[in-house]
Amino acid sequence: MTLSEYADTDLVDIDSLRQALAERPPIPALRQALDTLQQQLDKRFEHGEPIRSLVFGRAWALDQILHTAWHHFDWQRPDDLALIAVGGYGRGELLPKSDIDLLLLFSDDACIDANVESIQSFLTLMWDLKLDIGHSVRTIDACREEAEGDVTVTTNLMETRTLAGNNSLRLKVSALISPAHIWPSADFYKAKINEQTNRHQKYHETEYNLEPNVKAGPGGLRDIQTVAWVAKRHFGDTDLSELVERGFLTDAEYQGLLEGQDYLWRIRYALHRFSGREEDRLLFDLQEKVAEQFGYRDRDGQLAVEHLMQDYFRQVFRLRALNIMLLQHFDETILGNEDDAHILPINNRFQVRGGYIETLDDSVFIRTPSALMEVFVLCAQRPDIKGIRAATLRQIFANRHRIDGKFRQDLRNITFFMELMRSPAGVSTNLMRMNQYGVLGLYLPEFGRIVGQMQYDLFHVYTVDAHTLLTIRNLRRFRHANNTVQFPIATKIIHQLPKVELAYVAALYHDIGKGRGSDHSMEGAEEVLRFARRHRLTGWETDLVVWLVRNHLLMSMTAQRQDISDPEVINHFAQQVSDLHRLNYLYVLTVADIYATNPNLWNSWRASLLKKLYNETLRALRRGLENPVNKEERIDEVKSAALALLSTDGYSEREILELWDNPGDDYFLRESPENIAWHTRAIANHGLNVPLVLIRETDAEGYAGATQIFIYAPDRPHLFADIAACLDQLELDIQDARIMTSSSSDFSLDTFIVLDENGHSIGDNPERLRDIQRRLLLAIQDPEETATPNRRLSRRLKHFALAPQIAISNDPANQRTVVEVITSDRPGLLADIGRVFKRLDLRMQSARISTLGERVEDVFFIVDRDNEPLHESQGVAELQSTLEAIILEGQSE
């Protein structure tokens, strides 16, 4: 391919441009030519012209403009210099806002010195034209020196074209940086593999980031180019089509690479156009515009943007599979591993060569289709197998069509799959391989439906299939002792499960019903029931996996949305779980699921909620469901434990009871004995009925990983609003609030569980703690309105602004009104809600704070000025409208 094939005077008329330059200053003439070029290209893009003609056509047109501009200057020793296109521009690939990489090449330093003025004037002109120029000014020798020490420079100089000047200079550089002189192909290959590995690690080794980088992410354009670079370095190939002739690619695979490249170029063109800059990330706010540009529509219960992203993810998924196969092929060819001669037979279908499994001949999968399953089982059973050889990967791709209904019902294949799930090692690795190579989605068509399926929110950071396989990988991680610190309970429980493979099956199906427009838990339960029957699970095994899939959200929702200090909540949850086996399976599945949903949102605070729920439920099950713990019993236990702790400090029971001053039952239900003893000592030392602020890390027996702030202060209307505003000024996020008032002294005993803006506890920072104490005491004593600081709303949160959902109902049993708020998270939200309560003269008794990605689901328990629930419909309507207004106002800032 040469750029002359894309010559088009409609893009740039060279004769007219030269005439314009002769008649007027260069900047207006060149600017007009560039504007005309972009307008033409954008118009053609709108009309669906093949993307290759736009990408290469733009490069051809820029060649003409730069050639003309170059000759506008007076160059000394013109035979000793050249203007060279390098990198992507050197390949002739140029998107609207791509860097235009230029090398100003000179024969020697003296030639550079002779042309300093022209060099500066030329580059200044490029900048004045607002071209995205990346440039270097070098001699031939300097090019070799730079390339010798940096494989990236070598790569750029491998792709060059002469735009103006003496072409022989470029040819000299090409000869000096050839594999015969620097970076032999084996070293170059290793460097590019290392470069790709490091690049993929930046994106967590998955092509499924929900704001993927089209250029640099796994399966992106850079992966295609890596293959081309390695081929060019080793074979001297200038086009990927030459790999077909060498047998490295089939015609179908080559066409697949071109189609994938065209698809990504179209996406990238749209991103550059919509953003007005070199934006290669498919950001949330751009995804909707791209989906509309390409004609996607909402359908089948999914948004247009979700359809776009599923197509995108499936495309990069295929490209990454081809990248893996080709680089494996190069590994075998270029490195020529000496171990390749060492062959270990496995059976009459497979052997291991150089650590990689391969078929004995090309007809294995044709003669024995079950070998398509067997190969992954063998990889799991033999840790010495590093992977699958390229030729065998190609055979897998070519024979995947054999996985049909008959294949799925074949007992051999059913047995192989369950053998993989029961394997002591390699389960998640080989399930990921099966998915990568398109086998898993064919063997389990219900899984195939979720491949590449995006969930358009901030809580789920991976596609459904990637999240599912990460959940299984997390379950596998729990088996290793080095994860005990992060997952202490899960690493213990996983070894107590009678059949751990049932946890993997439940994980495989827990989200498989996503995207169907109905309850995905119920859909998944029906799918896993069919799986269980086909795979010959026993009745007990079937009941367990169906229950786990149907209830996989039960534990996380209970821990995060309900008051797990309340024995009634624990008793109800224990009845739903019903036995220890289910509790253990559900716990490990829940932890693995949450961590695989969004690792950035997993913190020790959330972990501690699950820990407390697990321990309290375990206690209830051991006690017996027929003998549940009641509130009075729990209160007595907590009081006794707290009394025992305080008595060791020399306090008498009479003194302690006086200090407690009848704070109410909720205090003893929601606080641990350790916290109660801590509060009591401090009040005794500080003085009864004297305002007090205590701060420390949350206790390990209750919750951990956050900071608890205890406030003992005279109760008054709107105390919560003032405290919430103060905490927001301090850039602390409230995770939980316990608002309680002593019935005899009207002193409030409030506990706030907080994290800093990065999701961590405050930690051991005496100066910071003193500042928090001082400012909270001021807020307690001065009831004046506290302004909410202008904390910046993140780009992502702005994009996912949820319309507020507010539900207000009365709780007759506890004589209070329940206000449920579901909306977008943002800094200052709680302070604003507290301010509404203050404005309407409402008092808050307690709150349950739950943040899930960009979404908050908070519950507030309030009473009016007479300590009664809201009865008048007018007051309820006013509260609802005022809350909606202040939430919407905050979203628009």
C-alpha cells in the first residue's frame, strides 16, 4: 500500500495552495487548506466512507501541505537534510487529532547549525497552524545512538517516509538501525512483549475497562501494531498480509485483523471529532455520542450505549485472542527455545513441547471434538504447562463450530467440564482461556450472551463475563494463605466447604441473567438449575447452587442497607440462610463478588460489615433458629460486658449507671461493650453534661478500617445538620450515623463512622485529629448555619446524575418517619439533606448510609418538633419537594 493510492485533490489542491502561498502570508493559506481538509474528511465520515480512505487520505494530504510548507523556507545544503515522517504518521495512519511525528534529519551537526533559523521558523509555523506536531532534530549518527538505547526510538524509526529533501539520508538511518546492527529480532521481540505486558497491566490485564483506551488498552490498536512491528523486525515485512504468505495468519484471521482495525479507527475518529482533541479513551460522556453516531438504539432491555460497548468489547476480545496467538507463534519462531526439542507425551491426542501443550496432528479436534474440552482440563491438571502452542490455538479457533447441542449433551464433555471445576489448580486461569478462545460461550450459550455485556454505571467496572470470571478467581485466591490478611474469614471458610466447586458454579451463574430486563437473580437461578441437571449434580448440590444464585445479593444488601446491630435483622437473615453450609458458601461468594465488582470500592469498612453479619448469624444458627436472640437479652449482654470492662478500672456499678444516665435501648444495641466503656471513661473524666468529642479507629470486634467519632453534647434541634456540614467541610464522608438521646438529661450520644475522601480511615495523625475535635466542638456550640464547601464533583459523577427517588413512610412501631433517599453520590450531599431537616424543623434520630459506586441509598429516621412522626400530608409533600430541589441543585453545580 502506498499513500499515492489515496491522492485526492478534493482534500488538498496543491497547485492552488502553492499559488496562495505565493500571493499572501503562509499562515492564512495553510490554515484554509487544513480547514478544508478536515471539513471534507468529516463530511465523508458522516456519510460512511470507508475509514481507511479517511485515515490514509489525511496522511497523504498532510504530506502535500508539509512538503509545500517546507519549501517555503530557505534551506542551506539542501542535499544534506530531509523532512521525515516517523511513527504512526510514518505508516501513513493519521486520525483527526493524532500527533504528526516528524524527524528533521541532517547529515551532521554543521548542517543543523547552518539551518537553525529555518528550523525555528518551520517549527514556529507548525505551532502557529495549531498542528499537533511531535518533532526531533537529529543527525544520522544521533539517530543511531538514540535508537541503540531505546527500543521505542528504534520502533519509530522503523516506520519512516521522506516528505521533503534527500531520501538517501533516511535510507542510511534505516540501514544503521537494522537488526544486523542494533536490537536483533530476538531482543526486539522480548522488549516489545515486555512493553505490551506493562501496558496491559496499566489496564488491569483486561480489555473490559468500562472507559477503555481504544489505542493502548488490551485488544486495542497498539496490540495490532505490536504484531506488525515484530513481523517487520524479524522478517522485514511491511504489511500484515505478508504473514498470510508465511503461514502465520490465515486469510480469515488477516481479514479479522483488518476489520478490527477499521472498527477501532472508526471509534477513534469519532472520539477525536467529538472531543476536539487526541482523546483515545471511550469515556462515558462520549460513549453516548458515538452510539448515536453509529446508529445504535435502545432495545431488548439494554441502552444503545450498552449495545455499542458490547460490540466494542467483543471486537477487542477477538483482536486480543489473535494477538496472543500470533505472539506465541513469534515466540516459537524467533526465540527458538532449546526446550522445544524436549517432548513429553500425554496421550494419543496431546503432548507438551517446550512447556506448551499441542496436538499430535491437525485432525485431533476433527476426530475427537471432546478434545476441545480436554485440552483445558490437561492445562489445569499439569502446572508445568505454560500455555497452548500457536498451531493448536489456530486449530481450536477453526473447530469451535463443533461445539453444538450434541456436543453439550455428550457425557464426556460434561465430565470434562466438571473435572475442570473440581481441579485443585488452574480453574480460573483455564476458564478465562476458554472464554478468551471463544469456547466457554459456545459450551454454555447462556454465558455467551453476557460476553462483552456492559453495565452502564460506576459500581460495575467490568463487563458481566469479566466480572464473573474475576469472582471465580477471587474464590480461588481465598485458598492461599498469603491472602489471609485481606480476607481473614474467607480464607478460613473456603477450606471448610464440603464441595468448593459448587461455589465456582454459583459464581459462574450468579450474574448470567443480566441484561434480560427482569430479575437477574431469578433468571440465573433458572439457568443454573438447567446446568445442574445437565451436569448430573445431586439433589443437595442442585438446591444449594440454585439457592446461592437466587440469593447472591442477600448478604451484601443486608450488611449495607440494614441495621445489623438489631437482633431482629440478624434473626430474619439467619432464618433466610437456615444452615451453616449455606452461610459459609454465601459469605465467600459475597466477598468474591463485591471485590470483583469494583476493587476500588472494596475497603475494610465494607469488609467489617460482612464480618459482623457473618459472626452474628453464626451465633444465631448455633443458638438455634427456634431460640432467637431478643433485644432485651442482647442489651443485658452488652451492659454486663461493659460493666465488667469498667469495673477493672475501679468504677462501681452505681457510678457507672449514673454516668450512663439512661441513654436508651438503641445505644446498647448499636454500640459494642468496648465503645461503651470508652465513652463512659471519657465522660467520667471530662464531666457529666459537658460537651465532648472522641475520635479513634473503629474497634476490631465491631467494625474495622474506618474512624469513629463519638459526640456527647446537649441535644438540640438540627444538631445532625450542623455536624454533617462540619464533617463535609473537613472532607470526611459519613458511612454510618447513630443518633441517640438520653431520655433524662437531653444529651445526645452520636457516633459517626467516617472515611476520608480517598476511602481510608483518618489513621494516626494527632494534628488532624485535634483539628477535627476543635471544629466539631465549635459546630456543636454554635448553631449558626454552616456553609457547605464547594467540593468539586468528579466528571464521572456528573455524567451519572440519577434523578432523586425519595420515599417517605411512617414506622408506627417506633413512632418515627422513615425517609429513603436514592440518588447520585456527591460531596456535601448529607450536609444538604441535614440542612433540609433543619429548615423544616425536623429532628433526626438515626441514619443508615449506603454508597454503591455513583449511587447512594440512604435511610433517615426523623420526628417533628414534638418528637412525633409526620402526620400531615402537606408536611410530607413539602419535605419531599425540598429534598428533591436541593439534590437537583447540587447535581447541576
